[in-house]
Amino acid sequence: MDEPDQPVSVSLPALIAIGLGELQMSVHELMQCRLSHFLAKMHGFREAQEAAYRRHADLVRLQTVELINIQLSKNKIKKACELWKFPWDALPDNAPRVTPEQAAENLNRLLQALQSNEQHPIHTQG
């Protein structure tokens, strides 16, 4: 199995399938889309899916805690994460912390890259 940090190659037919299938793009929209915009759209779609998954999982966990607490004396489970821990409940102690200054610097670099990309597009009009 590949390490998470290793790049994964994706074929053009796979990207087309993602665009037309999961992202619900039209053929025209897909063919006119820049690669950077396609990847941004795909990333946003995946983040939205992950957020929906987390909301659903948190709701199930909260409902489970409520049903268990009904049967326990004096609600012994105070927090849902005491019963059932999810990976997103807390950052590990060694997780990198981003300061506001670093976030501003990262945003400025991203904006410069986007402006540079607009001046020199990747694809050509045909």
C-alpha cells in the first residue's frame, strides 16, 4: 500500500469519470476547465463529503450517548467523545500549529500563485 505522502498517478479517463460522475460537470464545463480549477473543485467536493460524514457520525454518537444515559444513574457519560472517540475529536500533541502570521504568509503565496496562473494559463484555446 502507498504511503499517504507519496504522489498517486491518476489517468485522464479517471479524471474525466470524476468530473462527469462525482462532480456532476457537463462535458463542455469539464473540457473548458483548467486543471487547477478542476483540482480545487474536486478538493472542495471531498471536503464537503467529509464534513457531511462527520456531522452524521457526530449525530449518531450523540444519540447513542443519550440512549445510554437514560439507562445510567446520574448521566455518567458527560461527553459523547468519552464513549466513542473519532479521529477528528482532537489534534495529536505533535500536530503542527499554524500561527496567524504563517497563515497570512501562506495565503499571500497562494494568491501570488493564482495571479501568476491567470497571467500564464496552463491550457491553450483551440
